[in-house]
Amino acid sequence: MTCAQWFLALSAFLLVVASKSRSLVGQLLDLSILTLCGLTGPFCIVLMPIAIFLAWRRGGPRPGLSVVALTAPSVVQVGALLMKDPNVRFYPVLGASPAFFLNLIASKVYIGTLLGRNALAIQPGFWASIFLLVAFVGGTAILVACFLKASCEMKLFILSANLLLAASIFSPMAGVRAGYSTWQVLAFMDASRYWFFPMLAFAWAILWCIQSRLPFARAVSVILLCVMCFGIVREWRQPVLRGMHFADDAKRFEAAPAGTTITIPEGTPGWNLLRSNASRAYRPRGLSPLSSLRTPDSIVMPHWTANREEFRAFSEYT
């Protein structure tokens, strides 16, 4: 569900820039998708100015359906961002720098679009830095050329993709690793949702270059599309999910005597879930009781657990 909202945001953007549906059923479907996207995540904050601009550009006596559908969700999302508790999210060291920004964009966006997952952003050495610099300059040149010459809708998509990327890497939700900054953790993340929109904008920019009048631009586009085919084949795999027989483990847990610790294997190799069938309330040493316990079935946890050490196992006591 965390990544599904990004695909929903793409659908909402396509509806914003598309022509207005003529049928009532189509308009109701568009309204439901835009409203759902607006209430699912803060993407409507970026889509709202685009909808207002297109409504003004296309003209008409009344505001467009996109403006009407995104107004209330945008107010809700802005209010949620302004009123949220700053202690809810843990903010480790960002580790931002121009050089590492270049490495991230070149590795995760440009090269990632062509070849798939890679760890070039954290590769040391002179030649690795030169390769990333060339990739960054070339990829940025393609995006800039597309932005200057493409249609208004394509310009808006490139602009929104970069705005979402800037917001994502400015305050990312990445894991915490001892001795690593947040941007360094992002360099380890292969399939992060933060790269979805900029990768899609870069891929569409490559396709746009095919219709260029310059033979060099068309040749570069064809070469990059061929390289992308190899990347698709390289990444065309989905690991088979192993049957963990959770129903049998649940029955074993229910039948276990009080105080017995049951080991339940997880889907990730090497990970196990330890459940203790305790007969009385138990609290591991070092943990403080929750101070915001409101009702027996509603627990408010105002802070994230900041784990600064890499761990391989944990225990949950019920």
C-alpha cells in the first residue's frame, strides 16, 4: 500500500492533463480517482497548481473538474503537514552534498532507468566518479532538451517529477544504519519509490527524442532504448514466495502452554518471529511503559523507535 499511492498519483496526473470526460460516468470515475489520490498522500499539493494552470490556459467559465476535486484534499493535506507532531518522525543525519546528489541522480535515476538496480552511487574510485558525472550530464541534457521543446503536458510532468523528487530526498523515510547518513542509505535502496517519477520522466524523455529533427538526438535515443531492453531483461524476475504455513504455526501457538516461546519463520531467509505465549504481563528490561495508553484497545505511540544499530532478530511480547 505504501507504493500503491505513487501509481495512483500517476493516474491522477494523467487525468489532470487529459481532456475532460464528456460522459457523466467518466466524470464520476475521474472525480473518485482524484479524490482518492488527494486523501491518500500529499501528491495533490503538487497536482493542484497544475490543475489551476491548465484550467486557466484552456479557458472556460467554470473551474475544471480537477480543480474542484483537488481543492478539499489539498487543504486537508496541508493542514495535516502543518499540525503534525514533529516528534512523530525520526530525522537522522541527511548527509546531503552536491557530489552525492550527482551520484544519486546518475545512479538511481538515469542509469537505473537503463540498466536497473545498481550500487554505483557508493562505488569509490576516480573512474566511477567520471562515469557517474558523464551519466548525470547526459541524462540532464536529455531532460532539459525535452522540457524546452516538448508539449505543455510533458513539461508539467517533468516539473512535477522533479518537485516530488526534491521533496522526497529532502525528507526521506529511509532506514537507519549505524555509521551511514540518510542519503547513503538511499544509495543502498534499489527499488525505492522515490525514483519512480523521475525515472518515468527520463524514460519518456528518451522516447520523445525519437521525433527530434536532429539525427544525433534520434541515434542517441535508439541506442538508449536498446540498452533499456537489456536492463528490462536483466531485471525481469520476481522471486517465488515460499509457503510458510502460517496457519499451522498459529495453531501451534494457540496450543502451546503459557510461557512457551514459539519460533515462526518469516518470508525473508534468516528471519524468524519469536512469539511468547505469556500468561501475565511482561515487559523486557530497558523498555519504559507507554505513557499515552488511552483505552485497552487503542495505543498511541508518539515516537518512532530510533534503532542506530543494525539488527537481525527481534522479539515481540504479547
